[in-house]
Amino acid sequence: MKIRILLLLAILLLLPQLADAQCSMCRAVLESGTDQSAAKGINNGIVYLMAFPYLLIGGIGYFVYRSRKKVAKEENS
């Protein structure tokens, strides 16, 4: 079970490396220039901005789970 969770976590952490999250207009403007480092920077920025809401929701979900588990443990004691 732990191996599956670790494998899933590793896959999810590596997915942003594969994503090219750009709108078509941004891509066209950035690829028309000769400096490709700006395009890579925009791609990385979009991926990072996309990841933070999921991290926040995951953190909130974890704290809710932990608090409910604590309450259930106190009721059983």
C-alpha cells in the first residue's frame, strides 16, 4: 500500500515537468522571439501558479482529516 502511495506521489510530482501550460496566444508570441528562455520561464511560472491551489486544498483536507480522526479517537476512549 505504501509503495502505491509513494509511486503516485512521485508521478504527481513529475507531471509538471511534462506539462506545457500556455494559451495559444502566449505560445505564439514567445516562440516568435529568438530567446527561448523567456518561453521556458513563462511555462514554469504557469505550472507553479497552477500547483499552489491544489497544495492549499490538500493541506486543508489533511487538517480536516486529522481533526476528525482525533475527535473520533477521543470518543472511543
